[in-house]
Amino acid sequence: MQQSLVAYIHALLEAFTALLTWLSGLLWAKILVLDGGRKVRIVKQLAEGGFGYVFLAQDRRTGEAFALKRMLCQTQEQIYAVKREMLYHREFQHPNLLPVIDTHVQQQHRPQSGSTGIYVYLLFPYLSGGSLRDEIDRRILSPLSRRGMLGAWPEDRLLRLFRDILLGVRHLHEHEPAFAHRDIKPENVLLKADGLTPVLIDFGSMTMADRTVGARAEALMVQEEAAQHSTLPYRAPELFDVTSNATLDARVDVWALGCLLFALMFGYSPFEVEFEEPGGRHAGGPGEGQGGPRPRVVECTFLRVIGKVPFPTKHAYSTRLVETVEWILEQNPRRRPHVTEVLGRIEPLMSKTEGAAEIVAHEDWRDIEAGRVAFSAGSKLKGKEQVAVELASLTGGGAWR
């Protein structure tokens, strides 16, 4: 009995010590000095996912808001993945790609458990417009859209939004060597405060675009990587069943862009949704106006992906835009257009009154809900490709070694 009591007291003391350590970590984390000398105050946690957290942070001198991503690395694979993500954010500078502003690396050690690791902090702009997924939900899928308070984007504005996303992706594809994002979807596009300017985020899945697959073992490995890094309803068909001696390139992103364009029009990827038309028939999108059929999410399967792209019998979009979606979603990757070709087809579709729609008041996005994510905390920080640049300069000191 006495031994049990001693063991119980000892366990309580260990738990209390762990609690004090956790609380002291929280107090320390309130102020962080980054490698560039900037001091930020951590205001609150916005999101968590994988081995990363995202905080709302504020510059102590200017009061400017930022998104601060913190990742705990405990393996060499995790360290390498974070190095890659830092590299990509620094390398790809474009108005429609998320830039990293500052970084910090800190050694972490827990005496009571004996565990060690590295905390890596990445400071990003805080994009208060929310995600494209949020905006699609409000405009197309929410009760507000049913009552006419919101609604799908007019075609001209939708095309400009999609064009800006294309410009960011083109910057990746025209890099030497070319890179593919691999996880383009509405959740990985944020909007700036104007609610109109898209920014592509989550570079944890990025890889060099061109790859020639060797034997069957390598083909299976590439297929497994795709399953891990590319969201199913936006995954190109050639990634579902990778064959020996296959050649993959940046057009896996073009397929995802076609799915994203469909989602901008109708709410979801065409391969994860059905809509019931009057009379009980099923189709792929809402009818014309606010009273059209509502979406029903279905399981995305390879059979759906290789099937015909479904469209509703009635909708508000032009025949040219529908044909463009079908043209982008070409099953054969060798015949699928490159992103520059997609831009060449989208820009002529845009209205000559460029910018007129952009000055319209954008009331529906101003009331930002609590907890909106400023940066995707679910970055898939894995991958084994060898980047073609020197990573040693990103080590941030001895904490990496």
C-alpha cells in the first residue's frame, strides 16, 4: 500500500513538472525574436495539422499582423522536408505565391522524457481574406447563396481570379528546373484582404516536375507519393496507376487547375459531387440561378476520374468556358495543355472591361470568422527527391546539425 502511494505521488509530481514545463513554454512563446531581428508577439493559435501549428502573430514595433507557422522536427526526414519548404518559399517570388518573410530555428529538449527536437518557425503574411474554399462555400453552397445574398462569381470575375492563379503556377513551371505544386485545390489558395487576389500556399508537397519512371518498383513508389501528396479529387489520372517507363511532368498541376476551375463554377471538383436535376436525374453542377439543384458529395474513385466530366443541364456559364474546362481535363497527359496554353485560352475569354468588376464592394468576405486559417497547417512535409540547389545555407546555425 505504501509503495503504491509513493508511486502515485511520484506520478503526480511528474505530471506537475510536465505541466510547468508546458506553461513555461507557452509564456516563452509569447515573444519570439526571428533570425532577421524582427520581434513578434504570438496572439493566438489559428490552426494545427500534421506536425505544424499556425499562430496569429503581431510585430511588436509596427503592430502588423502575420501568420507564424511552427513545426517540430524530430527526424532527419522532417528536417529535410522543412528545409525544402523554406527553400521553395524563398526561391519562388511572385505576387500569387506565398512568400516567407523571416525564419527561426530553436533547439528543443524535454528533460523529463529525454526527447529532443528542433522547432522551426516560418513567418508569412497574414491573408485575412480567407481561403478560396471558404469563399466557394459562402458563394455557392451556403444558405446565403440560396437567399440571393451571395452568389457564384460572374464569369468575368471568375476568369480573372483563375487567371491570377495560373500566373502563380506558371512561375513554378517556368523555373529551371520546372517544379510542380502537386496539391492545387481551393483549400490551398488564400485571398488577400481585397477578397480578389489569390495566393497559392502549402509548398510542402512541391517537387521537381519532370520525372521518368523506371521499373515497376519505382512506379509503385511514385504512385504512393502521389497518394500522400495529391488530394484525391484533384489528382491527375496518370498518378492513380503509374506505369513502368512513364514520363510525368508539370501537367499534373494543369489537371488540378481544371478541377479547381470547375469548383469555382459549381462548388466542388467534378469527380466528388453529383447534383440532382428536376425529375430525379443526376448531373455535375447547380442549375441556373439560385434555385438550381444543390450539390451532393460522393466518393471520388478512379472510375469517376477517367469518366466524362459531368455538367448540369442548365447553368449560367458560357459554352466557351465549359469547353475550356473539358479541354484542360484531358485524360491523356501528352495531349493535355501546358499552363501557358491555358493562359492563352483564358485571357481572350475575359471581358474587355478589365478591372470594372473588381471595384464593386465585396461585403461578404469582410466579416472574417474566428479561427480562419492564414496558412495551411496541414502541409505534407515529406518527400525524398533531391533538390538541385545547395541546402546548407538554410540550416540557420548549429540547431540543424
